[in-house]
Amino acid sequence: MKKEIRVTDEKKGIVRITTNDERWYALMGKDDATGLPTFKFLPSVTWILSIYPKLGLMRMRDEVGADEMELLKKLGGERGSKVHDAISAIIAGDEVRIDSKFVNPSTGQAEELTAEEIRHIMSFLEWQDAVKPTWLVWDVNLYSEKHGYAGTLDAIAEIEGELWLIDFKTSKVISTEYAMQVSAYRECIVNGENPILGERDVSGMKLAILQTGQAALKTVPHTYRWKPVDDCFPLFLATRQIWAEVYETQIRDSRGCSQKDYPIVLSPKRAEPEVAAVAEEKRIKKLAA
């Protein structure tokens, strides 16, 4: 089992812990009485939302089979991660080429972009050239100690004088899960826990999903889809409550531990045990001395 521990925000002291089935954000703090460092663990938004019913995926699983479905999910995750990293690099002003390399989350290795991934990136550039957003922040860790979750937003931009919190997706279907995801991020900002835009008024910030790499149609000639979504934070909170119940009764093991508690080294390497005869000889010499 892979266990990845990554400092995602050194200034805020946020560490992300990812295992096969879990993703936590650890907030570093200090005990007021002892002064010793403490950690508060918050589940990620995407992990919480993983328990939300996905009827479309369930039907597809029935049609193609469990193994094929897992492969499709794996490939989709790899594509989405690499495209996201490329888009972040573009927003930051870096050069991105067709032979640029980005980390494949499945292998942990930097790989060149595939033809399909390039199409998604070109689709993003098509949208950016048409809309001309002013990028304000991107790839920012957010957390809500009040509601008990954390995550990383894709970007916030100003478009025609309005604030938009945007999530980039390479999937073909926009689900309620995505609307809950951006709603959870928005709440982290508007409730004052994460003042990432300074003194700027964020009360009217809107939410949208940007789909890239879509088929061009006669009625929609571009390859992107801009999908404004309504805030549905109450539905996310309900899902958060269900997740908590599932975590306590099904995810934790019989000892009350989660995968984040598992040590990376289960048993340290030891010197090879001595041959029994040599050990016995040493024992006899010691007795005779």
C-alpha cells in the first residue's frame, strides 16, 4: 500500500496524507499548555464526496464489468491530474509544450503529455483566449475547522467584473458531486476561515465548472463547456455527516485506526540471526570463562 505524505502549504503548516482509500489534511498547531506541536486531521472534500451515490457510474459498471470500470477510473484520474498540473503551469505563466512532462499520480513518474491530454489543454487555452479571465489565486489549500474538512481549490478568477471560483474537469458529465465540491470550497472563503483574497468582498462569488476537451457541435462550436452551478453547501454538509458515520463504522479497522495511522515501516530490517551452532559455542565459552 502506498502512503504519500506531502507538505502542501508550508506557510500554513498543512500536510496532505494520501493512502489507497483515504486522504487527510493535517493542520499543524501548538498546544497552549505545553507548547508542543499538534496536528488536527481533516478529511478531504473529494474523499467525503466519494461516498455520494453515482448512479451513472453504477450503470456503467454493470455494463462493462468491475475490472474495466476500475481501469477507466484509473486512466481518467491520470489524465485529469496531468491536465490540471499543465493548466496550473499555464496560469502561473510557465511555458507548456507538447513534450512537457507532468507527474502521473499512478506511477509517481514525470511523463510526457498524451495526445488526449494535449487536446484538453488546447481546449482550456481556447476558453482562456475567448474569456480573458484575470487569475487571482490557484491551487490553494482551504480548510474549515468549523465544519471539519479540507481541500485544494483549482482557481479563482475575475471575469467581467465578477468573482468566479472555478474547477477544471476533463470528464464528459457534470454531476451534483462537482457542485458540492466547489460549494465546500466557497464556504471556506466566505465564512472568513481562509481570507485568501484579502479585504475583497467575496459574498457574491459565483461557482462554475469548466469542462475541457468536449466535442465541437454545430450549435456549440468550441471544445469547452462553461457550467455555472448553484451553491449547494447544505447538501455537502449532509454528505459530510453520512461520511462520518461510514468512517466510524466501516472505514476504521477493528482497532479504531485509519490508514493514516499505519506506520510506513512495519518491521525494521535486522541483522541476520547467528547460526545456532555459533551461538551455542559463544554461550559455552562464556560459561567456561
